[in-house]
Amino acid sequence: MARVIVEVMLKPEIHDPQGEAVLSASHRLGFGNITGVRQGKRFELEIDGPADDTTLAAVEELARELLTNPVIEEFSLRSEG
Amino acid sequence: MFPGSLDDTDAARAVRYAGAQPVSLWHADRDLRGADAVILPGGFSYGDYLRCGAIARFSPVMAELVPAARAGLPVLGICNGFQILCEAHLLPGALTRNDRLRFITRDVRLRVENTRTAWTRGYETGEELTIPLKSGEGAYAADQATLDELEKTGRIVVRYAGGAPNGAARDIAGICGGDNSNIVGLMPHPEHAIDPLTGPSADGLGFFASVVKSFAGALG
């Protein structure tokens, strides 16, 4: 059993209004020294078998095909545990 | 029709108004039922889970539609339909959250810039339409090279006259693709503007009438 974590963020050049809304709310709560927020997604994949290179390559393909929209998002992945 | 589609009924009504017969397609069927053209309707397919249109894109009906569209079948994606066409890579770019985060429901003025597509032949270039916009993730985004290419090749079909209300790049409301510009996607809803009794205008009827007329012409 392996666990692979995929983290997805909007590409830096894509406007993130959700992050901006969170930033405004942070300021309203008194956290004035936060200067920027960008919001992303984290996928936790449980996999039958080891997290070897073949598995990670397959997860990478899944990330490109389904978990992200490569036009506007980028991702990183790592195995855990 | 996908789980969560909303505006298929109005799209079917628009097809009838234009003098053609609407045929319902089911997401789980690999079957286009001999349709001469396909409309992907607005709504919240699969609850917008993962990303708008990201899951609908992999449904069985899309496995039939993608090659048909590449072979020239006229396809119109409205709102969520436009999102599905982008996720399926039938059109370039992506639709992102409205820049001020608010879901926008209001009539917008659109300028028709490409009247060569199967869906817009009935309009005049430069004609302005009043069409409802009804979306939370309608800001068209693409890299500069793609945007420049769309401009250069005249593939921007409709633009928000007076500026995009949602942050769409270059005020783009709709674009086209495919060898014959047979694939059109737009965020506003022409099917909600086919009769002044039930909408702001009848300006949207042209989308449906154009494609119906193109078949009548082919037969006659």
C-alpha cells in the first residue's frame, strides 16, 4: 500500500480571486501582516502496491489528465509513508 | 445532458423555435442519435466537482462527440458546455472564477465578431446582442500566445461590448475551433433570449437559426 500526495496550485500568472477573498477576510480578522494568499488543492491517493517510479509516473499522468487543468494549473507530487 | 445540467430544456425550446427537432442525448450513452448538430447545455454538471466540466468531459457521450466534432459536426457549448469543450481540448484555454468572485446573473451586450461559424452565420459582423450571463466561473483565460492566435485567426466569436463583467481575457465571451469553425463555445446563454416574452430579447435565436438554415441550404 502506498500513499501519493498531489498538490495543485493555479499557475502564478492566473488571477486567484478566492485567495484574494481569503486575504481580505484574514485582514478583517486582524492578521494584518499577511500580504498574499493563494488557494490550491491537495489530493491524497491510496495506491495498491509500492510507490515506485512506474506508480509515480502513472500518478503524474493522472494528474495531467484529470486532477489538474494544465492550461491554468500546475502540480507537484510525492509519495508519503 | 449530464447529471446536473440545467438549461437543456431551454436549449431544446430554442431548437424548436428555430424550426428543427431537438433530440435529447444522455451522458452515459455512446450515442449521438443521428443528430446533425449537438448543443452542450449550461448548468452544473457533476456539481462542478473537481473543476467545472472536468468530469463530464470523460462521459461516454463525449467519447462519441469528440471525434465527431473533429470531423466537422457542429457543436455549440453554452456556459458549462463551453467549460466542457475546453476541458475536452476541443477549444483552447480555460474558464476561471469570475474576478470579483460573485456569481453574475445579468443581461450583457455582446458584439458578434465572427459570422462565418455554423452557429453565427445569421448575424451581421459587429451586430450587438442582449443575452443573459449566468455564471460564477466565466472568465476566459489562456496564455498570451493563444490569445494572440485567436485574435489573429478571427476565432473570437463574441466579445463583451463595453468590457467583460467577469475578468475574461480580452473581453472574450465566446470562441470557435475545429476545421470549419464548427465548434463554438460561449459563456452567455442565447437560449434564454429567444422570445421577448421570456427573456431580454430574441437576439439569441440566431445561434440556433443559423445552424438550422445551414442544413436547409445543404439540402436545397
